[in-house]
Amino acid sequence: MNLPNSLTVGRIFLVPLLVSVLLTKFEGRQVLGLPVELVAAGIFGLASLTDWLDGYLARRRQQVTWLGQILDPLADKLLISATLVSIVQLGLAPAWMVAVIIGREFAVTGLRSIAYARGLAMPASNLGKLKMVSQVVAILLLILGWERVPVLLLLGQAALWVVLFTALLSAVDYYRRFHHALSRAPNVTDISTARAARHAESAARDDRKMTSAK
């Protein structure tokens, strides 16, 4: 396993650690002498950094692999979904908003999977990248403002609205691009039918040649 894929796997293993830190009631709200908020924010920040770093290293080292293309989006969804659900459990964000954001993630993943299966490329859009950045910022602010810094908590809740807005816009954009790419792509059934017709025509031509030879 190369370095980029190892970073992706490491991000997956950070998810249960982050959830444990967020949801466990530590005595004095400290972990190893540090406030829970700082430890949780540090874990989430490290995991988010690996999200950028594994892609950068894979492109720079030309180590883009099939395994990495599967694991990377899976690790992203696990990290964001688990953290947002934990934040709802802590009462830092409304459940309906998080449900919409997570639902968007799986809907877009489904569209990209269908496109990939048909040989169509659907890279991340600028709106999708903006959504990811605002998502990381919102979660960090919510964690850091948790019961200690009300101003950061308010900023995090405001940033979550930005996440919701960009998530919905990017979802519409992905669907538009998916529909456009699908309409321009050759139909798989038509291709199969055309190949079968050519095969039958070739077989018939061979039969005629054999009959003439006799």
C-alpha cells in the first residue's frame, strides 16, 4: 500500500477516535490534561488535512490507484457524517440540517458511481470544493465553541447555513452535469445491438463464402 492510500486508511481509523472523544463524558472535560474541545478539534483537523494531503501526494507521485479512488470518498463520507451526527447528539446543530447535508453526500456519491460505471468522469466541482471547505470550517468552529466560547459556536452555526446552501447548490450542479453527460454518452444497449448486428452480418458473410467455395 502506497503512502497516499495509507493516509486515507489512517483517516478512517481517526473517525471512531474522534467520535469517542466527542461523546465520552470525561472528568473535568479534559483528555490527557487538555480540554476536550481542543483534542477533538485537533483530531478532526488532522483528519481533514490528510484528505488534502493524500490527493496531493497521489497526483505528485503519480500513485493514483483504483483502491485510493474508492477509499478516499468513503473516508470523507465517514468522517463528515460521523462528526455531524456527533455534533447533533451534543446539541450543537439541528438534526434536520445535518440530515439534508448527509443526504446530499450520499445522493451525489450515487450519481458519481453511476457515471463511473458508464465510463463518465464527474470530477469535483468548484461548488463541491467550496462546500467541503465551509464544512470543515463550520465543524471546527462548532467544536471549539462547545460550551466554552459562545461566539465561536454562533459563528459555527452561521457557517453551517453556508454549508447547507452550497451543498444544495452543488447537488443541483452535479445532477445537471450528470444528466448532460448521460444524454451525450452512447447508449449501452444500442452499442450492444450494433455489435451483435455486425457479428451476425460477419457470420452470414463467412457462410456465403464457404457455400461458394463448395
